[in-house]
Amino acid sequence: MLVGSLFSTLVGMICPGKKNLYLAQSLNFKNPIYPNSELIVRGTVKSKSDTIKIIIINTEILVNGNVVINGEAKVKVRDN
């Protein structure tokens, strides 16, 4: 769960817009993560709705090129 919280940083700090609202996150735990592992956090926009300003992001955390956690984030994009 601690590693899954890195998706919040992805949404809050990396996604454009300072007023984004993190609505939901699903998590699927695929493999264990061991201490001192180097992590890659990745997000890819899956879909967006211009009318309600919501984007869906496929999220992944990788260790040595293998997905250890994946899921989906729902984000409301607000005007700056």
C-alpha cells in the first residue's frame, strides 16, 4: 500500500494543472516488492471526457521491467 501511494504523487505533481482532484484509484498487486528495489511509476491516459473534465489514467509500478502493481486512476481536471 505504501508504494501504491506513489500514484498520488503522479496525479498531484506530474499531471498538468495545480487544482486536479484525485477521485479514485484501483490497485492490483501482482508481485512482491523488496527493500532497496528501484521503482518506476508510470501513467498513461486511457480516456478523457471534455464535458465533465475527467481523465482515466492506467497506472503501473515496475521493478526490473516487471509490473508489480497496476490499476486505474480517475482524475477531475480543473482549470488553473
